[in-house]
Amino acid sequence: MDHQSYYDITPDILRLAKLSESSGVIDSELFTRYDVKRGLRDLNGKGVLAGLTNISDVRATETINGEQVPAHGKLFYRGYNVEDLVDGFTKDNRFGFEEVAYLLLFGQLPDHKELDTFQEMLAGYRTLPTSFVRDIIMKAPSRDMMNTLARSVLTLYSYDDRADDTSLPNVLRQSLQLISLFPLLAIYGYQAYSHYHDGNSLFIHPPKQEYSTAENILHILRADGRFTPLEAKILDIALVLHMEHGGGNNSSFTTHVVSSSLTDTYSTIAAAIGSLKGPRHGGANIKVVQMFEDMKQEISDWSDEEAISEYLRKLLHKEAFDHAGLIYGVGHAIYSKSDPRAVLLRSFVEKLSLEKGLHKEFELYAAVERLAPQIIAKERKMYKGVSINVDFYSGFVYNMLGLPLELYTPIFAIARIAGWSAHRLEELANNGKIIRPAYKPVGEEKNYIVMEER
């Protein structure tokens, strides 16, 4: 079998795939009959309770006259409203990622001395093992940066003499190292691929100890290492808004499930990366940017709301963009009236669009934000309201910052590693049982027949 055919979908593979599909499909009526929540969510979109957490709280309803009704979304980190956290560090002109990471990991906000010590620890861990960039990242670079990130994380296991030690002090040490190293692993991986596959110049900037995580991302990524204060501040806010979202999101739940088996930190985080890579989870903001690029090509006058509305209707009817029937960045599994992360991000996006000379693009985004929920409500039967989610504006932010599409989801991972680490530590601290949900078998029992008689 030659190299090309090795990766081909052969007729035998197609035949066996159809056989696998036919044996794997389960009648959807059975889920209702046995009261099984597909995706661990009921018909109203409410998550099935699978655990307890102190780390964060996602709220999208309020009680009125004893009944739960949709409300504007709120997100709490360790009991603090994210809106208050962002307001606090932006008013004081501080970067917030490190401060909020401390809060998620240790359950309390740091004072100035504690924050300085924590930042020094992260800066001290922001160094890869000798020759790691040359021997691991530069060799066989992958076209997918999330796979590159996962491979690098798994390889770090080999450099850790206490890799399998799941005591809390050791896991905390590993977590702090990963929080510090994720920007380097992701960006160096992208630069290696960009150099070897696209022929771009290769440059590797070492991080600066005095820089925040957001500043180092821009410094390492850009050839001249330069950025404006507003660019760094908005990227920092985006990181804070993406770093945690309750224990029930797919990648954090993955972290709990895998941690409960008492496997090592590197395997656990690699599994979480695999979860976040999926377009239903961390890859959605890429689709938003691509959708808007297509929209700008199809609509000559970006201020024409009727033309925008018609394009959105075409999206829903699978007549535009990728023909998936989706308006990307609109809708969320929990939030209905508003996503607090999108609300917070929007207030800073306009400032950056003015700095970049892209205010017309911002106005187009704002028009879609206003029109899409109205059109979806008319075109689709909805059990709850719909609003934009954090992916709607985060992709636009990354686009204005000049981040390549390949790094959009890794940026999400650079933020979320703080939340994953907090959830892993919480799972280990409680020393619970292995997480093993039940599945009800619905296949029929069969009698074995020897091969000669089949």
C-alpha cells in the first residue's frame, strides 16, 4: 500500500463505515421512553446535575412568582460577578488574567504582595526544557495548532521526574507550569508550521518576565514584538472571560472525568484540549469570522439592514456560507437573554475598532447582533430566547489584533487552562469515586452461530 492510498477512504472502508453506522444508530424515541437526557440536557436545555463545584456559577434564569424564567446571564468566579472583577482591574489599569487565575485556583482574591509573588512564580515557570523547541515543536509541525498543543503537553510528561505524582502540591506545581507555558507552546507551534509549510520567516521571541500573559502573547507572536496598551488590555479581558465557565462545559467536565481516574496531569489536560478543539466547543469563533467575511462579500452596503436580514435568512435556510443552517455566534446552551461575556467584551470591542479604523465592521457586527435573534425567532421554533454568545465578538477581537485563525482556539486554551487546573485540583481534593455514568443497553440478545452456517 503506497503512502497516498494509506490515507484514502477505500471502498472497503466505506462499506464497513456504513455497517458501523447502521449498527450504531439508536432510535431517538428510546431516549424519551427511558428518560435519557441526550447530551446530558433535558428538553428545556437544562443540564443534568452531575457534580458540585465551588469554582464558578453560570446563571441564566431568575425566580418570579415561584417560576424559573429566562434572565440576563451572569457569570460568577468563586462567588464574584465577572462584571465586577473586570470593572475592578480595568479601573485600576491592571492586567486581570493572573489575578483571576489566583482566584480560581485558591478561592480568594490576592492582595498586592500575594499577587506579586504569584506573578513571579508564573514568570519563573515560563521556560521550556532545554532544546524542547528544537526537538519537539520544530519537528513534524502539525497543521492543527490544538493537536500541536496537545502533543507538546503530553511530551512534557517525559521531562517531569514526578509526572505521575497526583498529590495536590505536585499537581499545583504542574498546573502553574502549564498555565505559564501554554502561550509558548501554542505560538511557537504556529510559527514552526508557518515557517515550514508556508515559507514564512521563522522567529522565536523569548517571553519577558515583566510582561503579563496577554502582553507576552502579542510580544512572542509579532515579528517586531510590539503592541499598543489597548491591544494588550483587550486581549487580557478576552482571556479572563474565557478562562472558566462552570464544571458542566465539555472540556471542564472532561477534566473532572479524566482526573477522577487518578491519571497524570499531562494526560488530563491533553484530553481537555481534545475536547476544546471541537467546533461545537472552542472552534466556534473561527466560524464567526469566516461567516462575516462571506457576508461582507455578499452585501455591498453594510448599512443595509434589509440586505443583512436577507443574508441571515439564507444562512438559516442553508443557502449561504457553509450551508449548515446556522448563524454562528448566536445562541447558547444556557444563556437566552444575554451572555454576560459577550456584553462585557462588546463594550471594549468598539474602542479597538476605532483604534484600528474598523468601525464600519463593528457596526455590521452590531447590526447582526440586533437582527439575528429577531430572524431566528421568526424562522425557528424556539423553546427559549436567543442572543449572541462570547464567540460572536471574540473572533472579531482576534482578527483586529492580527491573530491568525489557526491560533483562535489555542488562545481559548491559553485562557481555559486556568479553569481546567482549578477543576482538576477540586476533583483531587475531594478524592471522590471514578466518574462512570450508566448507559442503558437497548440492543437485542442474539444466539451465536458458527461461521460455516452463517
